[in-house]
Amino acid sequence: MDTAKDQNIKNELKIIVIGNSNTGKTSFVKKWTKGTFTDFYKATVVSEFDYKIFQYKEKFYRIQLWDLAGQDQNTSITKIFSKNAQGCLVLCDITNKDTLNDTLKWKASVDETSRFVDGEILPSVLVQNKIDLVEEDVVKNEDEIKQFAQDNKFIGYFRTSVKMGIGVDECMEFLITNILERLEKCSKEGENPLEQDKKNLVLESKKINQPSSGTGNSCC
């Protein structure tokens, strides 16, 4: 899509990406928006965002992915930036079960703060990343992760390897389609549910991109 058409796209979605440090949040964002991967990223201090154009039916949408800091003390940041979001990705590391348990803390911070336009909690997808680091039989055994997602009101779960490019596009298509289907259901004739948050989203996108400090490997 050329730049002129890109600038004329009026429909925007904000999706936040949360979870512990080193689960691959920054890598996920870069992989989906730019198609790139590196084994090393600086740790996100507050938030960073990138975007990609997504076509749904006959319309194009600018999908903003907000990569939020993963340090424990920054759950307050999650509450701030989850406002005006339409969806959420909660990442964990398949090699570290503590990060799976901690997804409940991150999801709770969003559920307490934000609501979809229909008044329900935001659609959240559980992403268990780094499957390239475990045996194939571990990846295929999905009983536990499936039950975990259902019990904790995730709309779905995906096992991904950002490094290998496995599951990233499928995960995003699933979440975005769910969001847009719900928006269609909520919308009334002549009204666009996205308009109510548009001004706030523009302000946020101009406000942050703060420089990162410190180092951390948030790859795979």
C-alpha cells in the first residue's frame, strides 16, 4: 500500500501487547509489523508502538500494536495504556511456567481498567511463545494451555515462535477479526464505534515513543 493511501485510512485499532520481560513482546511486534527479527532488543522502558495495515472485507484498518514494559512494577503503565484499546495480547514463555501464571496478573490489570464498546472485557489472546526451544511433543500437548485459556476468559490461545515466524500472522488475524466482528455487532446504522476513541488514540501515538534504556533479550 502506498503512503498516500496509508495516510487516508481512517479506521484504527489499538491492541496492547503485555506480559513479563523476555517473553518476546518487542520481537512479536517487530515480526508482525515489519517482518523482521533480531536476537537482541533493548528492554522497553514504558511503551513503544508500531503499526500495520490490515484488510478486513472491503476496508483497510491501521492496526497499532503497543508494546508495554514488562517489569513487575509497571503494571500501572498497563492500566494507563489499556484505556481506549480494542484488544490485548498477553505473552508468556513456554520454557518458563512462572510467566504463564503471571499472565493472570497482566490480564487482570487490563480487565480492571478497560471495557470494549459493548461493555464486556477486552478480547484477549494468550500467546505462549518460544516453541522452537522445546520438544515437539511438548508443543503438541495442548490440554493444559487450552484449559488455562478457557478458565481465565481468554478468547483463544496460540503457541508461537516469533523467531521462526510460526503462528504470528494467524494469531493477529484471529484477534483482529474477533475485534472487528464485535464492532460490527455493536455498531448501529450510521455510527462508527471506532470514532469515540479516535482522538485519544491519535494523542497517545504522538505522546510516547520514549527512548529506551537498559538492555534485555526479549527475543524469540
